[in-house]
Amino acid sequence: MAVPEVLSARVPVEQRGVGLGRDGVRLLVSRGVEVAHRGFLELPSLLRAGDVLVVNTSATLAAAVDGRLGAEPGGEAVVVHFSTRGEGRRWAVELRAPDGAGTTRPRAGGPPGAVVRLPGGARLVLEEPLAPGAARLWWARPNVGVPGLLARYGRPVRYGYTERDQPVAAYQTVFARPSPDGAGSAEMPSAGRPFTARLVAELVSRGVGFAPLVLHTGVASSEAHEPPYPEHFEVPAATARLVNAARAGGGRVIAVGTTAVRALESAAVPAAGGAVVRAAAGWTGLVVTPERGVRVVDGLLTGLHEPEASHLLMLEAVAGRPALRRAYAEAVRERYLWHEFGDVHLILPEEEPHRAHC
């Protein structure tokens, strides 16, 4: 299935029409192969008391910084995308080539020992690929604190389908909380973007719970569509209790975004009758596929992903392939918008007849 370029959301929804807010996006709803077309403001009517929304509170970093290759003046211009904070002072980075239009195009990283000069006298040294044989992401060692560098010189990562730069505030969700160590997400956990404080309050008033966790997402392989690399996550004990209580009480666990699925499923452990969630923190390399399946997630609120994206395997694990194909065909036919500023897709489990709700 090809997604026409015209269906890329080029600016945030609040810049596309008078009176629109973040919650003005469209909502594609899937229950099995049945599809309905709603607005995001109708989300409270689609959930019920006892359901829990699992949200990622990772803040989005201004993770793109201009630089030049080489220790001496001059050198090739590059844009450094700071992807993932590693152990010690190391960061995983992606070097991109400026395209002259305000965005970037891919380029290979390396070689080991290469120096990249950054604003304010900062520099980093490339050490080794993030994974054997990888050409895109490299471990690098900066000579300054990266959070301060990004705060002063960084801008949000953006790709060629967007129209112009946006302030970092446009990439923060209502759930975002700064990390004490300055870590965060190189790209916005965008499924949470349409939520507003008012909508959250309405959901809470209807008995829908919110369970926070953290997964600091790295830069996506927007051209290569590689599987996700390990990312740092934390599932607090309170969130584990909320999720387990909801499942025990017949509520549905709805992950807000693929990052929430990855983190929550990384904290799921086998138990009598299925699985339970335990408090967990560290690095997760979990890749959720149809073969692996999901153990504690019942539904998913997510953006619309490109046909080659590895995230579609996760969606297929939640929804099933026939349902996903039907939903995406409908999304193209009805001209839904893709990417981080686009519309969203709610995948709900098929209702058993005795539990059906309108």
C-alpha cells in the first residue's frame, strides 16, 4: 500500500485551521475489521470506567545541532541528531547531510575517531557503530554536557515532509516531564500529542485511569525502516499496580503510542493465567512482532505509520493483519494525515457480545 505524499501532515493541526486545537485531529477507530471515523474529542465516549491509558512522559529534546566534520576549520557540514544517552558521557548520534531546504538527508556515519565540531567550542568524537554492521547510528563522546548544548543550540529533529521548523513546545505532549539527568526523546512520543489538559480531566472524571511510564525514544530510521535499537525505559511500581488492577477488574489496558507498548511489554512477566507487570527499568531491546504477540496490552492509540515502518509489526501484533490492512485502506481512502502532526488510530479489542458497549 502506497501512501500519497499529499497525506503527510506538514504542520501541526492547530496551524491548519482557525479555532483548531491539538485535539482537533481525526480518529480512526478499529475493532477487528470494523472501522469507524471519529474526531479525537470523541475519545471519552469510546472508553469506559476502569480502562487505563498508559502514557509515555518522556520529554522531547531539541536534539538536532549543526556541526562540521574535522578538527580544523572548514570541513563537511553535517547535522547531528543526538539519539540516545548511553553510559557515562557517551551518546548515540546520527550524522545527517543538510539538504539546503531546512531538513536533512541520510549519510553514513564514521569513521572511528572522526571529530565533529559543534557550536560554542563543543566537539564530539565518533567511537563505534551502535550495533555491529550498522552505518547510521554511532556511539560518540562529546566534550561537553549534551543537555546544556541542546538547550542552547539545538532544535527539534524534523524531516522533509514537514513544511518548516517548529518550536520545541510543538513537540511536547501534555504528559511530558523533564528528566533530572537531561535525558529525553530525540523524537516526540507523538501518539500523546492530541491530548489536552481539558480532555485528560474529562477522561478522569469518567473513571478512565492514566498510568505513566518512560521510554526515551531515539531517532527513527525514516528512510531505512530498521528495527528499533535498544532504548532506556522505566515502568514505576505504581504503574505496574494500576495496570494489574485494571486487568484484574475487567478494564482494558490501552497503550498511548508504540513506545508505551515497548516499555510495558518489557516489564511483563509470566504469571498464572497469563502475565503481570512488574516495576522495571533499564535498557530494552524488545521488538514486538505478531509472532511474539502482546501479553498485557489490550489496545493501542497510535499515529499512522508508513507501509515499510517496523512499527507496523507491533500494530499487527495488537490488531491482526486483516484488521490493520482494512484500517489503512480506509485511512487512505478517507484522506487521513500521516506522521507526528497527523491523525491518530485507536485499536480496540473486539467486544464479546455480553460485554458490548455503545
